Amino acid sequence: MVEMYCRHHHGFAKLCESCVELADYADRKLDRCPYGGEKPACTNCPIHCYSPEQRERMREAMRFAGPRMLWTHPYLAIRHLLDEGRQPPDLPKTGERS
């Protein structure tokens, strides 16, 4: 999604420095997410891990790229739509074993 946004708004074939920074930030946050592979869509997540500035930047990129994903990556777009309806699982309390 960030690549689509950057290509259209910044006109580069590859990600510009600002968009590389945003994509790296998102990757770091996903790697550290306590939900792991069960992570819900950000709109349904009780943990807001992005800083307000980065959250707004990602929201802007997703608003642009989301509708266009159906044409360029239909499988990923449908999978993302299905994920939006998923609620987060309960996290184990501190000190409990899973």
C-alpha cells in the first residue's frame, strides 16, 4: 500500500526516503506486536502502537491505496477486508503461561 501511495503522490519508481521510513516503522511495529499472527486490523486493535503522526501518515496511504488494491492485488485486498471484521484474541495476563 505504501508503494502504491508513494508512486502516485511522490512520483518515484521506488520508495522515497519518507515512505521507506514509514514502511520500516510499520514493519518494526508488526514485528513487536503481542498478537503476532493473530493481529486484527488496526481499527479493531485495542493496542495503538503507532505514534499519532505515523498513524495519520499510514491512514493517508491506506485511504489512497485501499480501493486500488482490488485491481492490483485482489487476493490481498479481500484478505484485508476479512481481517477487518476479526476481533483481537485475549492476551495472556502477565505471568501466565499459554
